[in-house]
Amino acid sequence: MSPNAERRTTPHPPRRSKSAWTRRAGLAATAAGAALGLLTAAPTAAGAATPHRPTTHTSAHTAALAAPDIPVANVKAHLDQLQSIASANNGNRAHGRPGYRASLDYIKGKLDAAGYTTRLQQFTTSGTTGWNLIADWPGGDANQVLMAGAHLDSVSAGPGINDNGSGSAAVLENALAVSRAGLTPKKHLRFGWWGAEELGMRGSQYYVNSLPAAERAKISGYLNFDMVGSPNPGYFVYDDNPELESVFKDFYAKLNIPTEIETEGDGRSDHAPFKNAGIPVGGLFSGADYRKTAAQAQKWGGTAGQPFDRCYHSSCDTSANINDTALDRNSDAIAHAIWTLAAGSTTPPDGTVYENTVDITIPDNGPTVTSPIAVTGRTGNAPAALKVEVDIKHSYRGDLVIDLLAPDGTAYRLKNANSSDSAHDVKETYTVDASSKRANGAWMLRVQDVAAQDTGYIDSWKLTF
Ligand code: DTR
Ligand code: CA
Ligand code: ZN
Ligand code: ZN
């Protein structure tokens, strides 16, 4: 760097080329600086920036978002699709048969369109290939993962609409509701659709076995939904974990619907591999081939002396083999559990603008400077499309490196230096996926001038949530 480089302070000096050497050194310093996390210079004499008052409508703050109603018509539409798939594939959706993979592709297509990060996990059991579908909702704390899942395979004897199209469709519609709400929960949400459950929870076991211990430890709970629309329904809640059990019991208590502990299910569905791995599990069940007692019929309605699902593992487990009320209530109970357990209370993106208009001088070829914006009063995480509007006056914008710093210090690079970009000023709008960061806190714009000569200042910048 030429030590006696002239300090350019005039707002728009005549264009002047910079020596490549000066630039290269500057760039090297930047790279090193970025790697080392340069100390930022204190704000200028203008004093610590006081964030501008939010300049637009106040955001629709809600202390805790109530879970949405899950439209049971949507859930039944998914069941109709699964029925059609079974009808087009020898009447079933069993492991190793084309109807299973077609079911998986249907669900994956819906999730991909809704913004999920999906992946198929392939495994082999009983000599045939199976797949799990894992869908992650971007954002949330990666160290606290809440999972919900259902097995997607049927027995080979029939289409498996209650067992377990009902659970698969209810979980799918909840995942779509999360997307519709733009939920930004504290925890990271992950959904699973399992293969080969009917062969002995082979898909979910493969998933759990494949998880490194560190990843397994991040799963705060797994919620399982296997048969949630039985035609002669009972309302059973898994009692494996008190907190997860109470979330469901509280939901039904508000509806004045008594529940019973699911006693015959231990080890009989996909929660078993998670439980055996020490992960808290919970879930709902509306009953299979056991018969409803008179006492149960008294509290739940339906027919005493008849099975909860007389078509269990039979060819008659079709779209007609569903009790819509049970399916609706259980779908809504799943939403209540997800919103509650994932602390899904959040302020959805609402266009609130936070601005800092304090001018901050950028030292020529010097240390970084920062301009703060304090975001308060929001819940949950920042948006996946956080808008960052930058207005910097400078006589050679190629000198500038610009980063957005989240409250936890994570840097998002907005602009690199570019020695050939001799234009004035930076007046740009950047979009950053900050959905893994809490919204509230001190966000910073960090700027560094990495080449001698030419100077400028931060005029203002804005964040739109
Ligand atoms: N094994 C499940 C059905 C089943 C039977 N009992 C329970 C209890 C809890 C959940 C599921 C079940 C199946 O056939 O898929
Ligand atoms: Ca509903
Ligand atoms: Zn079954
Ligand atoms: Zn099942």
C-alpha cells in the first residue's frame, strides 16, 4: 500500500486508476481480515448509531401463535391421491411395489413445491429397495430438532388408506400448513415418511441407525402418527414421554374429548427405533383390530364390540375406511403439538423496516467500521428473505467490502472488493437467508475500504423483516 497515498475526501474526485499492487495488497488484507474477524472501529464522532424508528407499520406481534386449523378436506384430498396411486398399482402401496414409490413421489412433490429441503434415503430390506423421505423446513435451531413422521407403506393386501395413509396425509398437510404460515420456529422442524414399517419398522430403524450420535442427540422429540382416521375411532395418546403426552392430552381436553393411553403400541410402530435410541417420543393412534368396549363407545361414540378398524391390513382399507371427524381432530392435534413444541410463536414477515441513518466515515484503506440496527419486539427467527438496503457514498466503490452481521456475529457477505469497479457509491438492496438467526438483537452493517485513496461514508441502511 503506498504510504503516502493521497486521502481522497472530496465526494466525487476525478476517476483515477489504482495500481494493481495497491489493490492486491488491499484485497489480501481483506481476505485475512475477514478470516480473522477484524475488530471494528468504533462509530465516528457522530456517536453510536441510534437506530432510526421503524419507519413503517408496526409488525403484527403475537405473543404465541395459535396453531392453524388443518383443513380436513386437504387431508382427504391427499388420501384420494394415495387411493388412486394404489388403484393404479395392483391395489397396494407396499414396500418393494411400485405403489410405494409413487406415493413417495407424490408427497415429495408437494413438499418441494412448498419450500422444503427434501431427500430420499434409500435402504434395502427383504431383498428389495425401499426409501424414506426426509423433509427439513429451513431455519430454526439446528441443535434442537423436532420431528414428526408416519409410515407411508401399506400391506400388500390393500391400499392402506387408514394404515397408514391417514398418518402420512395428516403429517403432510401439517408440513404444508407450516409453509403457508411461513413459520419460523425456535426449533428446527424435520418430517419423515418411512418405508417398510409393515415389515418391522425397517425404514425408521434404518434412519435412526444412520444418524451419527451427535445428530441423534439434537432430536428433542419424535412424534409418530400411525392410523389416525380409524372408522370406529378411539382417541389414544402415546404415554412414552410425559411432556409429549401432555401436549396432546391438553389439546383434547380443550375439546372435552377424553383420551386413553395407547397401551398396546409399545414397539409396534415407527416411534420404537427413536425410543430405543433414547429420543423422547409421542404420538396419536385411533385404533386397529382390537374391539371397542362399551365404556369406550360410551365416551367416544361408535360401535361397541366392533374393531376400531375392521379393515385393518385388509383390502377394504380404502378411502371409505376413514372417519372424517377423527382424521380432522387428529390433524389439528398434530398442528397444536408442532406449533407448541417447536415454539412456533413468531412474527411472520410483515414488512417492518428498521433503519439507521447515522453517517459513519469509512477509513481509507483501513479497519472495518460498523453501523448497528437494534431489532426488538419480534419473536422467532429472521426471514428467509431478509432485505438489506445499503446506501454508501464513496468515490470508488470497488474499494469496499460489505458484510451483514447477525446478532450472533455470523457474517453474510453482501459485497466483495473489485479493483476494476471505479463507479461511485453503493446503493443496493441485498437479500439474505437469515432464517436460522433469531430476529431480535443487534444487527450490524460492517464495511471496510481495502484500497488506498478515495474515501466515503455509510449514509444509511435498512433491514426489512
Ligand atoms: N403396527 C401398526 C398398527 C398398530 C398396532 N398397534 C399400534 C399401536 C400404536 C401405533 C400403531 C399400532 C401397523 O400395522 O402399521
Ligand atoms: Ca381441521
Ligand atoms: Zn399396518
Ligand atoms: Zn401402520
